[in-house]
Amino acid sequence: METIPTEFSGVRAVTKANIYFDGRVVSHSLFFPDSSKKTLGIIYPGKFHFNTDQAEKMEIVAGQCEVIVDGEQSLSAYGQGQTFVVPGKSGFTIEVKSGICEYICSFL
């Protein structure tokens, strides 16, 4: 199991939230000195589909979710401290059944 970061230093944070699905998924963008980007977000209960332009690594900070990546046959469960990767020009469906799922999304 990977170690999920608990904080980031030396970043530029965008205060305007990225709001999806009528506020059921909310994130904020972080930009790093090396020009990389991450988002920190929360997902309320529901089932949501996202398309990816570039590859993404999703790190689950807290809560639980179930995910199926476009083109895959099986659903996978993820909880605190676990990660999954979604290829670029693809997508994934994520479902939170209860509580709130907190995540870090890194754009690869």
C-alpha cells in the first residue's frame, strides 16, 4: 500500500472550486513548481462517470468507493490509502455508497 500524502508545500492553490454533478463531486486544483497539477476533492454518495484527457492517478485519502475503468470487466473497491490509475483518453465510473470519499488526483 502506498503512503498517501497528508499535505503539500510550495504549491499554488486555485480558490474557485471545480464542481461536478450538481455539487456531488467538488475539487480544488493545485499547481506545483515543476508545472505538475493535482486536484484535492470529495465525492458524496452517488455514481458518477468521468472522462480522462490524460492519464490520472487517484489516491483515496478517506472513505470508500467502487470503480470500474472504461474497457475493464471488473469492479474494484478502494479505501483509505489505496490508489488506482486511469489511462488517458479513457474514463471511469466511481460510486460512493455512503459517507464521503476524499481523494487526490494526479495528472500523469
